[in-house]
Amino acid sequence: MKIKKYFVPLFIIAFIGSILFSSCSVFRKTGESAKTNGKEKVYLNYKFSFYEGERQMMLGNYSLASQYFLQCNKLMPDRATPYFQLAQLYYMNKDYHNAVKYTELAHNRASDNLWISEFLVNLYEGFNKYDKAAELLKEILRLKSGDYTYLLESARVASILGKDVEALKTYNELEEKFGVSEVTSLAKEKLFLSKKDYPNAEKEIDKLIKAFPAEKKYTGLKGDLLILQRKYDEAETFYQKAIEENPDISPFYIALAEIYQLKKQPEKAITELKIAFANTDVDIQKKVEIIYSYMRYYQDNQKIFSEIELLITTLIKANPEAVEAHTIYSDYLVQAKRYKDAREQLVMIKEKAKDNFLLWEQLVFLDANLEDNKAMYDHATEATELFPNQPKFFLYAGSAAFMIHKYADAIKPLHNGLDLLVSDSVGVQNQFYTYLGESYYHLKKQDSAFYYFDLAVTGDSTNYSLMNNYSYYLALADTGLDKALSMIKRVIKQYPENQTYLDTYAWVLYKQKKYEEALRIIDLAVKDGGSSSAAIMEHQGDILYKNGKKEDAILAWEKAMKLGKGSQFLSQKIKEGKLIEE
């Protein structure tokens, strides 16, 4: 039978440990003294097996210890302690079914042993057998009437079983015996709230306020009850009075802000939050959660959204070194599309947050958004050292290196990141291939470049920008022209009016000596905006020349010269009035 795994409170482990080191005491308590009534040999064998079992148990030889305790059970089956020791061994081996079984057998033989009984209660609770736990707790209380710990647990179990009347009776008994306490009053409040009995729930909190006037959290609990009942006006008055009497307690301002938000008065809410955020007596994580909730709720309300920034700056002023404060400010600034300011916040704290993956990811993202490739290269390179198993940072570092023309520096991170990828990361893998191809090409390592371009195109047949570039590079190298033509045709099918793609198409045709078709396509490129591109106009001139239109070719070259930098032969073409090729 498959045993259900369950949670057992940690204090049981400590309880087991105490038993392991004091089992001789258990032995004595369960009446296992030598009785030489004609069975002395059996008893001596039992005693040897028991102590040998304990010794092996202490040495960690649990299997051998179990054998000795089982032998004890055969020799003297009425003795409780061997069963209990076996129960502990089963428990430590996570055989919880047998742990319960053998603890029950031990309990049947020593029902007055509180250690065994308490262990069995906790096992029952771990198995969600609260009905059995409740009955056993009643047995224990007959032995230890009025015990605080057992009464409290009995009330808790009764509550879990839905026996609220019984639970309430036990909590009242505890209160009568031991006085008002947070444990009993809050437990009773919870019971009353489950029945929506707000008046009695409030009485329990009033008891705590009266019994512990210096503990202001109970005042907050009473205010929370008013909010729970949607008595917002009454709650507002209550907290205003609480603040008058205790102006230094920030949670009261936060509670009042919550009321104002519920009453759709965000300006008043933010005023109260500013006061609370200026102090440090509220956990910063709580404040951050509040700000995030306001950012989400008021993102379309420009007036309130701008007020949130004042909340954040107040938080930073009170907690200038807190990473959380600067992080949320960065998130706010991103939402406000102030990317440069957002990045500055992260740069300020990055040295204190070297293990914060999301922060570094956001920092590199902001570099990319700002098109600051140098910063992106620096930050991504640092991130590869901090997170050496994250391929995306290697991609950022390699792509940024390419963007700033550090082609040789791009190669290593791109290869390292590629090695880290899992097999299903096809999209990211193709990005690595693309940047490796571009980097190798600019390093004039054409074979390596074309190898990675082939991998990239095979992996992503819709990367039209890559296919355009690859086609153009093949045309420039005067190799693989059929492949180049096939790729660029697919590109043009998707983007029939893109001047850059049309220029590549024309140049591939030119290299194939299809001059008339090349002229038709380059004219389309010029018509679709290419007349402002020096490269396209020079290509038009070259193609015109090959089509026997020398004068038109010279005019196109001259226009290219006026537009900017052309090829190294452009001025010579104009001067000599003829096509100059490498």
C-alpha cells in the first residue's frame, strides 16, 4: 500500500532525539525491571537484545537495531519500549505507516507514557487523522488535567474538526486558568470570524487591548475588523484617533491609507503613506508591495501615478542603501518610459546585488533599449561572470561586442553561450548563429561565417534580414549565387517594396550577369526610396553601365558621390567614365 507523505512539525525531530538519548528512562518507566520468576533466561536475552538494539541505533545501524528490537518483541511482547524504538526507526526511514502502527502498539502497552502518547498525537496530525488525535489528547488530559500545552492542542484539533463549541469551551477554560493571552484570544477571534460573529470577535481584541495596552498591534487588529466589515467611516475615525494618541506608529498610517483607497480617495491615501514611508518601523518589503500595487492600479491615472514617485523617493530617503527601494524606483521609471533614469537606479546598486539575476537582466535590457551598446557590452560581460550558467548574458555580451565593432571579442562569449543552450532553445540558438556569422564575416573569416549563416537560415527560415545579408555577402564573394538568389527571392516575396532587399536582389542578378533583369529591379529599389542611398545609386550606375547606358551610369555615380561615401572606386569611375571593378 502506498503511504501518503505528510508534514510533521520540526519539534518532533527534536523530540525523537531526546528519546534516543534517554530510552533507558523509558525502559524504567514502563516497568521493565528484572523479575526472576522462573523466566530469568528470557529476561536476560530480552535485556541483551534491547541494549544492543539501542547501541546499534546510536551507531546509525538502523537495520541491525530493528532486528534486535523485533527479537525483544518476540521474547517479551508485553513490553512497550521496543515497539516505540521501532516506531522511531520507521519514522526516521520515512516509513510513516509503520511508524504509526508501532507507536500504537507501544501506546497499547504503556498508555500512561506521555512521550509515546505525544509522539502518536503528532503522527496522527501528520496523517490528518485529527479525530484520533482528539481522542488521544483527551486520554492525555485525564493524566495531566489542566495542562496548558495539551489543552491548547486539544482546542486547536477540535477547531480543525469543526467542533467549534468544544474548541471555544477549551479556550475559555485556558483563559480562566491562565488569564488572557494572545494565543487564546486570537484563536477565539478566528472562530468567531469564521461564523461572521463580528461583535464577539471584536470583544476578544478588546480583551487584548485592555490586558496589554502597550502592545499597539492589537489596536491595528481592531481597526482591521472594522475594515473587514466595510465600516470605512468608523474605521477612518478609529485610526485617526489612534494616530493622535500614537503619532509614531507607521502601521496606523498605512491602515488609514488603505481606508482612503477603499473610499476612492487616492490623494489622501498617498499623503498618509508618505508619513509612514519616512519611518523605518515598517518592513521595507511591505512598503514595496504597497507601491507595486499602486503602480498597477493607477498606471492610467497620470496625476496619481506621478504622486507615486514622491512615495518612492521618500522610501529611498529613509532607506538609501536598500536595494529594494532603488529597484522599485527603476521599475517605476521604466513604466514612465524614463529609461535612462531607470538605468541609473540599477547602476547605483548593482555592486550590492551581484546575486540578483532579475536586476542584471533588467540592466542589460535598459542598455539595449537605450541603444548604449558599450554599456550593454560592459554590463553583460560582468553578468557572464556573475551568472556563468545563463546563456542569455553571453548572447548580450557577444551581440553588443559586434555592435561596437569588437568582432574578435564577440566570438568567445557567443561560443560559450551556445555551449550552455539546451536543445529546445532553437530561437535563441539562431541568434547565436547569426551573430557568430556576422562576427566571423567582419573578421574576414568567410568560411566560418557562411557555416554559421547556413545554420541560422536552416533553423529560422523567416529571418529575412539575415537572408538578405547572407545573400549580399555571397554576391560580394561571387560564390553560391544560386543559393543567394533563392534566399533573396523569398525575402522579396515578403517585402516587395523594401529598397535594401531590392538592391540585394539586383546585385545578385548582376553577379549572375543577368543585367537587364538586374536593371529592372535596381530601378524599383531607386523608386522605393533608394535614390537617397549612395550604395544603391552606385549599384544602379554599375548596372546601367553593363546595360550599355554609359551616360546614365555616370549620372548615377555622380549622384552617389553627392549622397555620401560610396565604394573606393566611385571617384575613379566618374573620372574615367567607365566601370572599375575589383
